[in-house]
Amino acid sequence: MKPLEGVTILEFSTMITAALASMMLAEQGARVIKVEPSDSGDPMRYIGARKGDISSLFAGCNRGKESIKIDLKSEAGQTVIRDMIPQVDVVIHNFRPGTMDTLNLGCNALQSINPQLIYMAISGFGTEGPLRRAPAYDPIIQAHSGMAATQGSDESPAFIRSLLCDKITAYTASQAVTSALFARERNGKGQLIDLSMLDAGLFFMFPDGFQNHALLDEDAIPGGLLIDILYDLTLTKDGGITVAAANQEMQGRMLNAIGLLHLLQDERFNTMKKLMENLLAFRELVAEKCLQYTSDELLHLLREVEVPCAKCLSRDEVLAQEQLSANDSIAEVDHPHLGKMRIVKAPPRFGGERLAPSRPAPAHGEHTEDVLASFALSDERITALKKEGVLG
């Protein structure tokens, strides 16, 4: 039995944040019903590699779900949702603040029907303030959360080429939902959870990216950032590797392995504090020495003394590495619409076992009639709603 079996979630979303959050909950056993507009559905369906109305991006963020088409702008469509709410545990959406209220599907309206409902509202910037209604996509939040400045610098910001803030928000949302479910087991009450992408991104970045902005007393001493020590490409004769000798003891083992142990006697580098103060000079000396080795030679030397190091793998090499096979991380599945596809299994092991992959991502509106029938809507009502254009 998966840990969230018996939990029912209604998802109203476009793009990544809410979709990925509810997918992770679906992988852990929750029943997730994705409510999509009748016209074209979630626009993520059509971005990138795809077959029909399912892209690989959509498939990766929406497996394990059922899809229903409902016109939420119609009073009849809103009534259908409200009729489902007594049997729903969680509503999750990522619309701008106020949008669900205009559809008569806000938290107060739905909790008046089901006081035990957990209502997760994801926004870009929050429910108050000058940016509350501003549109937000991942690079916008990277810019606002300091992620771009940390990836590059304050003067020359750089973007992480991944939907990182979207995904960080999704992970934060799924953890908050499970916390709220746990609280409800104790007190029997639902609750509203507001979550902004900006807050999730800043919370994620702050411990290491804002080290020199955390201590406010005048006697606090600024220091080098951990990220400035760890994230660097060490060039070799035939390419480059990454080395993460993060403390003085590791630095000693690294220097000994490549014949530079004498540097630790150098007045510029003989304490970690001094090394950080003279980091550029230290790196220049180490870099010059590393150029005498091939990548494989340097990796062998450093692994022999247990200094963390790695070749930067291509995507093909990532998927082919033996460790993923040992971890049972990857599966190939047959999707009814996309054919054979590769998926990454849910990372947590419960009781030492991987969770079995859940159902494949749905076609647009694939489960409308079956889902509504499971919520006790009669065949006659479903047929009438289809004729009225309320259901896709």
C-alpha cells in the first residue's frame, strides 16, 4: 500500500508548480484529478517533444492522474466541482490571487462545503504587495529571488537553465500538503496554505547564497561563500572535472595526491581562513598542476584518497551510469498514447522498496465521465452537461 492511498486531490493548474507537486503526491498513492479547460487544456501539453496532445514535459509532470474537462467559467461547471468537494481532501491550484474566487471556487466557498478541506494556493509573488497580480514564470522568480545573482554575480547575473524555482515550489507545496494532512489527522480541521514561488525560491537560496546577508551585528565578519569553494571546473590535459575538497583536511589529501602538499606550509594557505582570503592564488597553483594530468588520471588519484570528484557527464552518460542501475532509478514504460518512454522513478524508498510507477499521464479529458460517475453524478446529468458544453 502506498502511503497516501485514500487521499483525493483536485488539481487546477497550468504549467509546472501545482502539476509537479500533485504528481509527487500521486506517485505516493493519492488519487489526483486534474481539472482542465475544455478547449485545449494545460498548455504544457504542447511544449517540446510530443505525440498528439501529450508532450514529454507534460507526461513527466502529470503521470498518475486522471484528467477531466470542465468549463469552470460556467455556473454549471462550478456546481459540478462544488458537488465533488465533500469527497475531496485537497485542492491545489497555481492561479493568480483572486482568480479562483471569481470562479466561486475560492477557499472560503469550498471549505464552507467541506471544513476538512486542505486548500493549497500557489502564486508567483504572494497574496499582498505590489506584485501580487504580476505574472510569474521560472526565470522571473530566479531574478527576484537572488538565484540569478548567486549563479553568476550581483554585477553579472546568470540563469540556471532548468525550471528550478518552479520545481522548488512544487517540492515545497507537496511537503506542506502532507504536513497539513498530518495535522488534520490530529485536529480534524482543514486549512488554507498560501505559497509563493518567490518565498520558496528565496528560502531555498538563502542558507548558502546569502551567507553574508544573514548576520546583522556590526562585529560580524563577512566570509567566502561555500559555493565559491565548491563550484569550479578543474581543467585537465583532455577536458575537465569537478573537485569538491570542502575542508582543510580534504584539501590536504588532494594536495598530497597531486604533489602539492607543501602549499599547506605556505603562509598564504596554512589555515582555512587564510586560504579563503587567498583563494584565487591557491586555485591558480592547483590549476597549473592539474593540467599535467588527463581527466581519468586525476580522477583516479583523487578517488584513491577519497576526495569528492567527478567527470561532468553528458545527458546520455547520466542515463547510462551504473549507479542509476544499482539504484533502480530508471524505468521504461509503455504509454498508451506516447509509446515506449523512459521515466525516473519516485526517489523515496518506503520500507526499503521503490514505489511502483503510477498510471501514465492522461490524454486531455480522458477520464471525465468515469471520474464524475465515481462522484455519484448520474448518467443523465453527465449527458446533459455534455450537451450544454460544460463537459468536454
